[in-house]
Amino acid sequence: MEFKDYYKILDVKEDADLKEIKKSYRKLALKFHPDMNPDEGAEEKFKQVAEAYEVLKDDDKRAEYDEMKRYGSSSEQGFKAPPGWQSSGGGANHSGSSADFSDFFNSVFGGGRGQSRHAGQQHADFYKGQDLEMEVPIFLEESVSGITKNIEFMVPVFDGRQTQQTKKSLKVKIPAGVADGERIRLKGQGAPGQGAASSDKKLNGDLFLHVRLVPHPLFDVQGINLLLTVTLTPWEAALGIKLEVPTLHGKINLNIPPESRSGKKLRIKGKGLKNKTAQGDLLAIIKIDIPPVTSDEAKKLWEQLAEVEKYNPRDDWSN
């Protein structure tokens, strides 16, 4: 098993806080996002970055990863976990594995926790198989258009003496409009039933897919709406400007009105996510960025503006 150094992948120190981790993730995700980088290998790098962020942003997963990294060992045969080490699931709410993530991730955080369906379903010499759960990460773009994914997961199979884990592959259609956290049931794709009638596929358990939207480098999700931070210079905010802004459906022109303040929200209808009943919007949130004063000329212009403009944002302090 090849060890994944998630700190190196995200280019952060091992004591980095969540703010630093998120900042680095957004920078690298933007650099390698398949829609923005056509280079061969960019998508694979994007997946590695997303996998690293999935672990380091979660306190439980990060603590478990740090423990294994500290006490494990590497050799020519690959990485070995500490003796007696066993995953606690890292706080994950899924079983089996996580599609699109590496074998290393699945070996650490994919501990199986099938839900037993034995209770109340005992039938003489047979009973139904376990329900299984699995997390499936998808990109925002895939949630808009829908996608067919190839997934692999481990299924517990009882051979009459012991239970063994068997790898199973499926081609799954994720419908357009799927939401983060949505649960998709695949009937009969769980563990097989046991006993004399176990060949009856009606005795199979079900597979439940938990959809997780991979954090996007540009957009945040708020229900079916998308949030986009639009950074402006002070003069752009003061005078207004026409900008070309990205959406999941392509770039559009957006008019920023004069005297726009930080935090102002501009609603772009119909450019958000869509579910079965409604179409979301894109909310462009203004953020004013102060440029560095890099020359005497620039400093002089700021000083001239300070003399001409008598605006005082702290007027209310004198009341």
C-alpha cells in the first residue's frame, strides 16, 4: 500500500490550522480543476487534493491519519500501518469505501459497518443479507448534469464457515439535481442472504449511496443556491464595473453598480443548482480588496483622495 502524505499534497505544514488548509485547498483545486486545466494528469491531481482535504479538514480523520503516519513504517514493499492498528472509521458515516479516492484512503477510512437485517427476518434456515453504505463524492458540475460512475466496494459473503470480504463493482447512474448528503438506495446490491434459500436475490441486502459534493474552488453551496465571492478594487466598487464572472453553465457578464460595499449580494437568477421542484440562483458577494501601496505615485494619489473625500465611516462614534 502506497502511503499518501496529505500534508505534502496540500502543501501545508503538519501543524496548519483549518484556515490554512482550506486556503491551500482552494488554491490547488483551482489550479488542477478539470474545467480549468486541460493538461493530462490535472484531474488525477485534483482528486488527490480533494482526498487530502477530505481528511485534513475533519478533526477525527486527521487525528487518526496523524497517528498512523507517526507510528507506521515505510519500506520497499510499501507502507505498513502500526502493529495492531485498526481504523475506527475516522468519524465517517459510511461503510465499504469512498469512490474516486485511493486504496490508501479506503484502507484507512473505509471500515465496513453494514447494517444487520437479521432481526425480525429470520425464516427457518435463511435470512436476508446486510445493508451496506458507501460515500460517493461528486463534483458540482456532475450534480448539475448527472453522471454514471463506476464504483467498487467490499461485500461480506458467508461461505458456511466464515465471512469473507469480496470486492464488487457496479456502474451507477447519479441523477442530475442530486444534493449533498442525499441517500440513494440500490435495491438488492448489498450483501447476499444466507442459508438454504440464499440463492434467491430477493434476500440480498441493499446498498445505500451517500452523495457528497466535493468542495469547489470557486463556489460555495447554500441549499440550491451557489455563492461566488467577487473581489473588487476600491475604485471598481466606487465607480461600478462590468465583469465577466464564472458560473457552472459558462461565463456571463455582470454589472456591478457604483458604490457597492463589501458584503453586498447580487442575485443571478437560474444559475444555481436544481432539484426536482426548484431552480437555484447564483449569489455574487462583493469583497473589496485594498491593493498594496507599491510606489510614491500611488501613495500620493491615495493622499489626494483623502484630502478631497470627506467621508468618515466612523461618524456614528461621535453620537
